[in-house]
Amino acid sequence: MDEFPFPPGPAPHPWAIQIHLGLPLVSMVAVAALIWRTRQPAWARDLIGWLAFAFAALIFGISNLRDGARWPFAIGYAIGLGIISFVAIAMTVTRLQRPETHPLSAFTTSLGWLFVFGLMAACLLPARRTSEEASKRSQCKNNLKQIGLAFASYMEAYDRFPPPTFRTEGEPPRSWRVELLPYFDQSLLRKEYDNASPWNGAQNHRLAQRIPSHLQCPSALRSQVTLNGIQWQTTAYVMIRGSHAAGADDGRPVHKFSDGLANTIALVEASGQMIPWLKPEDVEPSAETLGINAPGHEPGRSRGIVSSYHAGGAHALMADGSYRFLNKHIDPKTLHAMLTVDGGDNPSEP
């Protein structure tokens, strides 16, 4: 069976071919117009035309940056159109101010200014991308903090860690993501969930898209899955379940965390599992799933127990409410020890 790497590459834009064919044509026409106008007297209308062209290139560039995951190829075109319009504007302004200026001299001056601004842009763009990723990581950690506070409130009330699945006689099982909604100030949303219906029953379809923000990672490129014609928002955060994990079926008493709450992973990022947020499903360690960002059987999925769109690894929430960033190259034995309550571990993983 073929496997696909995770995280996947950006999805191709549906207009990719048209953009690849159209933008070079626009660029060539703009260059031809620029060369032709250098042989003619400069007019104010030239400046207005090139300013309009520059504005269009700017709008195109901004739309590309806002949707950079789907239009990565277009940034080069946006920069090229910007360069053409900048040179044209600089030449036109120079010739309007000094009509006697030779077009070649105006062109050389424009290139000088272009070099300065290009150097500034080259320095600022990487910093912008780094800042965006840092902001998304910070938001992801804040989500884990909120979940950790909810777990702590539950443990304080019941003296045990919340189970991954809540069961009431005569009713379908419910996910902890549903049952703990009141701890996230989502009591009204919890009341809308129909306990008598399965998570994907008709009575609960209205909640398919209403996932609270703390259950989604802002870095995730894919956050929806379609089941039986219904689009469900998926969660990035899943509990570790199993007989030796924090998430025991009946709720593990606090005193039975032999390794200590601070050394036991309770919840991880698992964007590659694509689990609908209402579904009572979490992950259980096994030899096949033990790893971070392992490939999956289809694009956008990972068979690994931990998976995220962050560079270098994924976040994990410890049972005491603290969080760590797990390096994607972490030793599987160390990861397994951290995922169990009695692995005898005292991990040093940051």
C-alpha cells in the first residue's frame, strides 16, 4: 500500500494552469509597454496607468500571501509584476520632473532604487514568515493551556483524570471534547448536544461545524472531513488512551500516575488523524503508530500517534497541565515512556 508523507505539500490551486499561462503573458505585455513608452514623451496619464498596474500587482501579492499555502508559485509572479511597475513608475516620475532626462539615465536610476527596496523586502519577508509561525505556535500552546485547565478542574472535582469517553447507561458514548465543554465556558453548546443520539446522529449534525477554537490548531492546513455527505470540523487535539495511559476507560485516579503527572503525556496534537471533533475517538500507543508525523495511507493523514503542521515536531500536554514541544526525531522508546503512566521515565525532552 502506498504511503504519503505528512505533513502534505500545499494543495494545488484549481486555476494553477491558467495563472501559469496568463501571468507571463501579462508580464511580457507590461515589459513591451515599458520599452515602447521610453521612446515617447512622458505624460501624466502614463503615471496614472502604471500606478493602477502597481495597485493590481499589490492586490494580487496580498491575496497570495493571505492564501500562501495554496498559491506558493504565484509569489514570484507578484514580485515580477511589482518590479516592472516600480521601474515604470520611477522612470515616468523622473522624466516628468526633468523632461530632458535621457530614458537610459532614468532607467539606471530606477534600477538603483529597485535594488534598495528589493534588499529591504528580501530581509523582511523571511522575518514575516517566522513571525507568523511563532504566532501560530503560541496560539496552539494557549489552546493546550485551556485544555490543561479544564483537566485540572475535572481532577479537582472528581479526584481522577477524565476518561477519553464518557458512558451513561442507555445512551451512546460521548467524547471528552463534548463532556468538558462547560469547563471551556461552552455550557450552551453542551446543552445543544443530544445525549440520546450518536455523535453523528441527525440531531447532532447542526454541531458539525461549530467546533470551539481551542480544539483546532491554527497551523493545520486541513480541518474538515466529509462523512455521509456531512462536513465535519476535525480536532487537532486527542487524548492518549489505554490501560497504561493517562486516559483510562473509567478515569484514572490521580494517585495512580506512577511516573508523576508532570512526566506523563495526557494529550497530543494529532492533526493527521482527521478525527471529527464530536467523535468519541482518541489514540492508543502501538508499535505501528509510535512516532511523530509518520506517513499515512492517503494525503493529509498520518498513522503516527503524534502529528502536526508545525515545523520540527508537535506539542504535547502533560497530565499536570504543562506542555512540551516534541522534536520529530525523538527516540521512540523515550516517546513510549512519556505516553505511559508507569514507564519509569523522567524525560528530558524539551
